[in-house]
Amino acid sequence: MPSRIKFSGAEKDMTLDELEDAIGHARNVGAKGDRCVYAILSTSGKIKEVGVDIGEVPDY
């Protein structure tokens, strides 16, 4: 089972810079470009948290 790393913004919602930073960190720890990105959104549709699986390919 793969591990999932999660990132959130310094404030309530993530900024574009924080999202870009999260992607860089995910790639640095081995997240593959074909992996799905999971997100938790606020009620207004803004990104609060993102996560990506690293390690083994998940069984669907």
C-alpha cells in the first residue's frame, strides 16, 4: 500500500505558490507524474489540502 503525503496552505486556503511548492516536494520524494492528486476543498471551492500517493502503484 502506498504512502500519501499531504500539504496544506499556511492560511485557510492554498495559494498558487504553495501548490507549486507541494508539487516540487512530492516529486522530490518520488511521486510519479501519473499519480492522481487528491484535494480537500473549502465550501467556496478553494483548495485547502492536497495529497499524492508515493511508493507502490495502488490497486484499484
